[in-house]
Amino acid sequence: MAVKEGIFRYRVITNLNCNMSPNCYFCYQPYKPNMYLDIEKAKDTMRKVGILKRATIMGGESTLREDLPDFIALCKEYVSQNVCLVTNGILLDEEKILSYKEAGLTEVAISISSLQQYRDRREQALLCKKVGLTEVAISISSLEQYHQRRNQCLLCKQYISQYKN
Ligand code: SF4
């Protein structure tokens, strides 16, 4: 099947609930009912749409789902390039990260909105890199934050290079 031009990526919202709720003041989605994407419906949609370049998997917090590897594998089947997981990173451990990678995950974007969160999640970010998820990115939500963290974050270089071009 040819890669579709014009539509760039799938955004797969696996669930709306989040283990950080209601602690993130900037959350785009303050109301978080326990709603879960049915994988059969996602399959149907992807069958109709076809192959795109990329997929981004996000929530809520997708790592709350035990069947997240199934969603990753499904996305892998329907993209020609990357499958990225956007996560707050809290639940990531080596076993989970390996299972996601084996299912086809290629990138992890860990959202960070404070210096405390940077400290708390650095270990998970380094674990992702260790297993070869090459585009681990820490999202920083303001220019001020970027300046504050520039010298502290081992992964910033990679983050910055993504946005330089
Ligand atoms: S971790 Fe993300 S989804 Fe969860 S409450 Fe914070 S901003 Fe919202």
C-alpha cells in the first residue's frame, strides 16, 4: 500500500484519564472521564485511511493502559516512518519501555513543566535512550524554561536539534 501524501500523521488518543490529573495547571483537557479507545475501531479507521508517515500516541496518559503495546503495533503497521509516544513518563520502567520498543515504538516525548518534573523524569528519559529509542525529547513549555534548563538537561541538545531545521 502506498504512503498517503497530504495527511502527515495519525494522532491516537488511547484514553482520556491521567495519573497526574488534576495536578497539571496547563492541561489542555481538564475534564478526564474514564474513556478508552476501542482498538477494533482504531483498526477500522486505519484500514480506511491507509499508510501515513507517522503516528503519535497520546492521552490522557497512555501508559496507564496494559494493552498499549497492541496500539503501538497497530500504528507500526500503518506508518512508513515513526511511532511516537507522548507521556508524562511517570510509569515508565525498563520492562515497559522494552515492551513498547518491541511492539514498534521509535520515539518517546516526555512532557516536563517544572524543574521538579525534570528531576523526577530524567531517569525514565535516560532509560528510553538506553534501549535505543533514539528521539527521546523532553518538551519544555516556555523560552524561560529553556534558558533555565539548558545546562542541566543531557537531552536538550537532541531536543534543540529537532527544532533548528
Ligand atoms: S500529564 Fe499531560 S494529560 Fe496528564 S494532567 Fe498533565 S498535561 Fe494533562
